[in-house]
Amino acid sequence: MARRFVNPAFCAVVASVALILAGVRPPAMLLAPLDTITLVAALPTMSAIAMFTARRNTMPEYAVGFVLVGTLCSLFTLTAVSALVF
């Protein structure tokens, strides 16, 4: 059985969340991956669905509407997440 590599960014995020829940301010070294992952999570994610529906021709207009709504919502979520994290 091969040994699996543990992602250091994942370990930093888990350690940061544990420290935050314990009421302790994590060191800046641990917060850098957490900030990046938080911003990536706030980005819109639906653009691939529009490509899949266009290829299969199953209501592509509906999917494009979802992409538009998701992108508009991301303007607010990115602003809110950036204000909370930074």
C-alpha cells in the first residue's frame, strides 16, 4: 500500500479553523492558505454547466441564466468575504 501525501495547505486550514474555534488568533503563516481558499470558494462556479448543457442541447438558456445570477451574486459574496477575511 502506497503512502499518501498530506497537503500542507489542508493541514494549515484545519489548524487555523481549530485555533479560531478555540478563540486563539492563528499566526499569519497559517492564515495565508485559508485566505486563498476562502476567496476561491466565493468565486462563481456554474460556468462549466453552461458548456455541458450547450453541448447536449438541454436548455442552454436556462443554464446561462444561472451563470448570470451566480456571477452577479459573486460580486456581493466576494465583497463580503473580502471584508470579513481581510
